Amino acid sequence: MNLLQVRKGQFVYYNNELHKVYAVKTMFKQSVHLYRLRDMTQHLCIAKEIEKYQPKEFDSFIFNKKRYTLSKERIAQVGDYILITNPDPDYFDHYSLNEIEIVASVESKGVVTENSNGIKHSEYLLMVPGRLEISNPIDYQVKDNSIDDDETQNELLDDEFIPSIGDVYRKVDNQLEAMVIAIQGTTVFLGGGFQLHQEEILNQEKWEFLFNIQDHNS
């Protein structure tokens, strides 16, 4: 892509994987700043290394280690994630194309998100947890032809999302952040004395994955 065509919020493919542009800083050599949707790790690149993709209904992708499918079959409910695909913000709202927000309340004409944005029902696609039968996986621009069975491919993807040493998580109820310092079987040890089962730390209602310290510092 030409740098003039790159905009904050665009979904793009970089190194064959789905990313989102979170900043464009023209003064830097690697001017395009991305995060990879599947694990929220940050990456820097130049414009010609990426290719734009516009998400649409029934697209399926992994966001922050959990799979979702885009749908407009029902309106969002409290706690749902939405992807803003048709932004039309009012003067006091602050959101743009392809922002992902969590619904805090539902009204007749739209929703109010946790960022206090009022978003009309016509402006977003609902991110339904899981993969629907008619969905179109978009995690990779070029899919691996050596894996023909979609279910097997999804299992391989999901296997990547076990906690790793250096992963930093935020506890949802009190915003406490802690890093994975050791793993023994299915038990995960965090700094600060936390000892959790793997399933508990992957529960997004309790813990939110932020980044891996190695990727964050690279």
C-alpha cells in the first residue's frame, strides 16, 4: 500500500496474518504501527508490507485469543463486543472505523459502550463468540493448503493460545496487572503470588491478556 492510503483502524494483512493499524507516524522509517488481532502483540512495518482488508458479515477471526464471527442478525447486548464498520459519530462521541468496543447499555436506537460512545445499531457488526458454520475465517491472507480440515486448523490455532512465560494479564475486577513467571502442567504462576488453572486465566471475564513482554520490548 501507499502510505497515503494507510489509516488508523484499518484491518490489514502483514506477514500473512490479520492486524489492525493503531497509528501512522510518518516521521519514523517503520511508520505503520500495528497490533496482531489474535494476540494483541505490537508490530512495526512500512506501508508496502501490508494489504488492506475490509471486514464484513460472517467473517470469523481470533481477537485477543478468542474466536468471533461478525453478524448483524441481532442487536448487541450488555457485555458483547462490537466492531464499528459504518461509523457515524455525533459531536460528543469519539470512535472511528473498525474500533472494537464493549457494550455497557442498550437503547432502542443503539448502544452505549464502556467508552461512553453512543453507537447506532446500523453502525456496527456484532462479534458473536465462536465460529458459525457459514463463517469465513480471515485470520490468514493465504491459508495453509496442507491443512484441509477446518476443525483441525481451528484446533491448531487454539493450541497457540495457552499462557506463555512473559505474558502479561490484567485482572478485570481490579485492573491489577501480573506476568506469567512459571507454568507447571495446567497450573499458571503469576508474579505477586497468583496461582491459577490455565482455564481460569483464559477466561476473559476474569483476566484480560495484554501482551508478551518479549514482543512488547522488541
